[in-house]
Amino acid sequence: MFFLKSSLFHSIFTSIHFIKKPIIIIDVGSSGERSPELSDFYDYAKLISFDGDDREFDHSSGSNFNSIVTPTGENTYFYLTSSPFCSSTLEPFTDHLIPWLFSDKFRVIKLLSLPSISFEDVIRDLNLTYVDWIKLDSQGTDLRLYKSLPTFISRSNLVVQFEPGFIDAYKNEDKAHHILSYMDDKPFWLCDLSIKGSLRMSREYFSSLPYYITKFITGFHRTSPCWCEMTYVRKDFDRMGHRDLLLLSLINVSNKQYHEALSIAKFGASKFDCNYFHQVIKFCDFKIRFNVMFFFKKIINSVFG
């Protein structure tokens, strides 16, 4: 019985199923720290990373492309902004961003004309026949990039993550409502939606405030939603094979969707004579039934110290 998630993951991901067919992750806009959503998978995956802004780009692992990804792979303009996490192929909506405190992050410091690469080019050059996980943080073009994937990839990938906006940050951007509408009839369910935001306050006014106010302002001034992180997980698991069922069950475990993982593992156990599915079943059942004790303990400790 695996009570530690890391032990369960290591046991399955070092099995023959994943030695023969490793996890493949595509990460667009991968500057900065590694995504916590992927932390359970990094050590066992082949990571293919892209970012046109190399100021915070990690070149140390996987297949790294210091390149812009576009649907067509043609030359394109790239707006290099004061923050490397806001650089984009789309022009920032400078006037519309003025009321927001984080507007200075979108200040364009250089306009470049650069070659780009398409998913079709990468998949052909790396001879990929599948991709398990697609993470898109392209600053305004996530949906059009997802649509540009070869059909055999988009029909079989297990997870897709988007990071779209709600406000007018870039001209002609793919916003959250576009993605929600497009994914509505796809064989995915919205596993997680994390809202991110900024203060609706001009940088000029913020700079005029004393330090003791700016230091604690988020404690009493509401932060408004500006963008979000979406995680879609495939739901049509009744047509999957052995390896993909195992991976999909662990993806749900990683997202603390224990009952979904339990359902997938039970289905896998009914199709394949494989002890790994029974290990996932026991792990998820334990998490659902017994974690409530730790939850109550945390509440009691917080109340009574």
C-alpha cells in the first residue's frame, strides 16, 4: 500500500509502460520557475520548452527552444516588455492598461522582427507521435496555438493548460471566454480554474502613497481578476489504452481529483490485469476516507492553538 504519493508515482512511472513510452510535455512560455502543476511529472518526462524572451528562460533540461511559437511558423513581430513574463507577439493595449497597477510590466522596451516556429515543425523535426501534456502561456495567443496542433496530437493529449486574460491586455488576444466557448464541446472537463489579478489603481497614484500603505494595501484594497490559469483534463477515458489510463489516473491524483482518479483506475482494472490500477484505487480511497481526519486536526489546531 502506497501512502506516499511520491512512492506511488515513482513505482508506476519507472515501469515498462513509461520506459517504452515516456511522458511528453510541451511548455510554451516557460520562463521563470517551474510550474507547480507539473512538479510530480518533471523527473519522469521529456520536456519540450519554448520562450521567445530568454531573460528568465531555463536552458538546463529537456529540449529547449528560445523561439517564438506561432500557428504558421512565419516571421513575426515580438514585443519585448519590461517584464519578461509579458513579452508577446501581440502588441500590448497600453491605453487600456493605464488603470491597472501592473501596467508598467507591459511597457515595450524593444520591438523585434524574429523567425518563429510552429507546432507542426517541432512535432515533425522531433518525430513525435504523441504529446501527453500541453501547457500554453503565450501572452494572448493560447487558443490559436492549440488550434494549430496537428489533429492526431489534439485528439489524444490528456491535459491542456491555458493562461488567458479577462481584460484588454493585448490587441486581438484570445481571452478566457473564447477558450471556455471553444472547449465546451471538446472531450475535456475543467479540472481547475485559478483567478489571478492586480489592483485597479494607476501606477502614478500608487507611487504617491506612503510606504506603510503600499506595503499592506492588498490587505484592504480588493485585487480584481485580470487573467486566469485553466487546466483541462481529458474525460473520454473509456477509449484509452493501458498506459494512458495509468497516466490519466495519476494526473487526477496530482490535481487532488481523487474520485475521478478512482473511477479511471477502476475502469483500467476491469480491462487490464495490472496491479498498478489497484494501487491507485487503494491510494485514492485512502485519501478520500482518511484525509478528513487531518483536515479536522488542522481546524482544531487553528482554533485551540
